[in-house]
Amino acid sequence: MSASRSETTSALGPDEPERESAGGQPAAVPGAELLAALLDGMDAALCAFDAEGTITHWNREAERILGWSSGEAVGRRGFAGWAVRTADAEDVQGRLMAAMDAPGRTVHEFALLRKDGGRVLVRTQSARVLGGDGKPAGVYCAFSEVHAQIDLERSIALSEALFEDASWGVVLVDVDLRPTVVNGYAARALGAGRTSPLGRPLGELVVQGVEELEGALHHVLAEGAPRGLAELWVTLSAAEGERRRCWRSGFLRLASPLTEEPVPLGVGWLFHDVTESKLAEQEADRLRFRSSQLHRAGRAAAECEDAMEAATAYLDFALAGFADHALLDLVEPDGERLVRAAATPSGAPGPCLPVAGAGIPVRYPKGHPALQAADRNGSVRASAPASAAASATGDWAADRQWPRDAVHSLCTVLRSRGRTLGVVTFLRGSSRPAFERPDAMYAESVAVLTASALDLAGLTEG
């Protein structure tokens, strides 16, 4: 049972002057006045009985629940005839006074009568009061409406369940944006224990995406919780390397219920890891888009009179959302070297067009990814070293006869009718991620169509 902060600061009335002792110092508050202030400031209803069962104390909360004032209640013997039905009075009084002979507290539920005649079910906690000689001198009884007690117990049970068995991550964050409580799901998602994240800045737990997360928390503290859920992409540090995750998050602003005006205590952050489903959605969207691009490329190539134009049309459609540059190198008739046949502009983005001076061999060094792709009859991926500086990255691309802004490459062989016709190279800049295996599969699909068009071009010229 707690006392209200606003009502226990002083036992003096609002207009009563402060008394001073003879030495000029404020006099101590009399014990009776202090006790009255404490009793009236309690959040629970309280009454007390002496050894004979006569009511000696009755606070304001008891008056609020039952309607009987302190003046009407104090001095009565038991609840018979006014706060309890006469038929129930003996049983209720006996169970309450039985606390004098039992150590600790006893809990009961009674149906009490309001002053207006209505009935209210209350839950009581009773305990004996010992006198100066150490012998039982009476009983005190704290009670509250059952539905209010059940609501409190339900709230406590919900909190315990959320922090133990919830299938969502739950984190309580204070106003300084530091975790104060973390449940098991959230601890596993953060790659930490239940206690290790407590009190630490979020930036120590989240490598990338912490700005968006802290921005959302600041917004909740200032403006309140958003209406919908937010999907936050974050990168976490782990022993096996960085992990990129997507958390579908909801936020609740926490305020103290014990003050007249809401005082923010922090934010309740609930989240669920949806990384797998989001990646699956992204992959499905990517596949649908690429399939659509191949379909459109096929229709466009069918309208081209020149077979080489049809081949570059496939590359133009493949570049959308896939790469920044495309290079088309064909094998010389002697099959020894590659010559540049078409390329996109090295500066601004543009279509893949035949190059001037076609037929001049490309000076690829030994071990070049394009040469490896031709030798392996497959695809070869390569990227500039992650630790290289910007100038070194440009040198890495220039050494391979590529535009200087290239950072990631994917070389795929062009084959038709069992013959290697050349190599197509797709290049990405630093703003895009490195090519992965699904990208190589898509490039190989484009290469099949491009090789068919190039083979047709050779037959036509022949």
C-alpha cells in the first residue's frame, strides 16, 4: 500500500500556519496528525479494529468505496447492520478478528454494503496489531474492490508474461534511450543476454540503422506512439560477422500513473523479426521484375532489323535495376582474343551501343575475369578490395579496362550452338551491393538471348 505523493508532503492544512518550536525551528508534526495524513493518502481503503471489534480508524478511500464517512464509521462495533447484511455480519466479523490469532496476513473476499444500499465485492488483507506489551491489541484491514484488484493482478501477469514467454521482442527504454528491461526474445535478437544490454547506448548494440531507431524513440517521447507499425532495417555486430535484420516494430509511450500530469518514463518497444519474409518478398518482386524485363526485351528484339541491334536491346533491358554498365566483347575469328563490340557510356548512364573502331582487341591482362569466364564457360564475379581507398578502387577498375567508377563486376560467357561467341560484363558502382548467385543466374539468362542474337548476326553476315 502506497501513499499519494501529493497528499503526504505535509500533515498541515492548506491555510494552517507552520508552527515553530521555542528555538525558532519548525515543530515536529504531531503523531496523530501525521497518522491521519498517511491513512487518508493511501491508495487502498483501510480500517482498524481494537480488541473488542470497535472501529478505530477509517480512511478516505474506504469512504469513497462504501460511502460511509469516518465520523459515521469510527466507534461502531463491527460492520453489522450498516456495512454488512445482518445475516452475514457474524461470519464477516469472525473472519476479520481471527487475524489477531494468526501471524502474517490473511486474505478474504466479502460482499459489503454501500451507504446507498448497493453491494460491492471487496478483497481484504487483515493482520493483527501488537500493543506495547507485545500482545495482540487489534486488527487492521486493507481492502479494495475485487475488480480493481483483478485488473492490477492481470496487468502484473501480463507484464511478467511479456518479459518471459512473449513471441515478440519487448524492450523498455528510458528517456535517455537506454534499455532498462529486455525480454528473452529481444535478448536473442540483439545477440546479447538479458542483462548485458541494460544501461548501454543503442549504438553499442546496433551497428547500422541506430539513427532511425533513436529517431522513432524520440518521436514517441515527444509526440506519442505512431498509429501503425514501422519496419526498421538494422545491422547488428556478432561474433560470426555483421547481421542485417528487419524488425517490424511498435512503440508505446510510458507515463507515470502517480502524477497529476503525465511524466514520461520511457518507451515500450515491441518488435518481431521479419527478415526472412521481407527477403522472400524482395526476391519475389525482383524475379517478377526481371521476368517482365526479359519479356519486354524479347518483344523489342523481335522488331529489330539488325541482329546486333537486337543483341544490345537485351543488354539495355537487363541493365534496369541490375547494373550501371554493360560491355560486350566478342571472340575473334581465330578464337584467341576478345574485341570490344558494344558498351554503355563510361560517364553518364546510356544505352549499350556499338563502339567506334570495333575489331581492335581488348588489352585484358592475364587472369582477367572476362577471360576466366570464357575459359570456364560460365560466370565470374569480382569486387574491388573492401579496404581499398577511392583512388585505389579507380585503379582496380582501370587496370581491368573498365570505367573507373566500377566496384563490382559479373562476367558471363556467350555461347550458342556449342561455341563461345564472347563475354558480356555487367558492372556496378559503389552505391550498389556486390553481385550474388541469383544475379549470375539472371545474367546467364540474358546471355543466352544475347548469344542467340549474335549467332544470328554472324549467320546473316555470312
